[in-house]
Amino acid sequence: MVHWPKTVGGNALALLLTVVVVATVVQGAIALSGPFIWGSLTVIAFTSIAVVVWYRRAQAASDLALADAPSFADVLPHWNDHSDRVPTASGS
């Protein structure tokens, strides 16, 4: 997941950096043009897409599994009730 900066200057810097990286990759691909380079870029692109899709599915499944799980606030009163009944070292 991409987390954008909160400031306008940070957003501008992130956008500028993205443009520079994309331009550099495209220029490198054109300069080293050949089946190996284009094949490698295709494999990298499809692998990146597959990883993003897999991560989002795993995150959605995790969110769904934890949707009905009790929260700490739900369990705390139960723990407090049992803390009064903890046996002491004398056994009473």
C-alpha cells in the first residue's frame, strides 16, 4: 500500500520522484531494447500485479476473520472478575 505524505511539498516530491523513476526505467528499456529486457519487464510487471492482488486478498480474508473477534475492551471485564479469585501462596 502506498501512503502519501500529508504535506503538499511531500506530495510534490513523491510525484517528482515517481516521474523520474518511471522516465529512467523507460529510457533504460529503450536503450537496452531486446527480447530479454522486454520479457524481464513483463515478468516483473505481472509478478508485481500478482503480489498486490494476493496481498489484498489476504488482507481482506484477515479482516473478515477478525471482524467478529472479541476486542480487548470486551475481554477486560472478564479478566477483572477472575483476578479477584486468583489463589494466594498460602492456598486460601
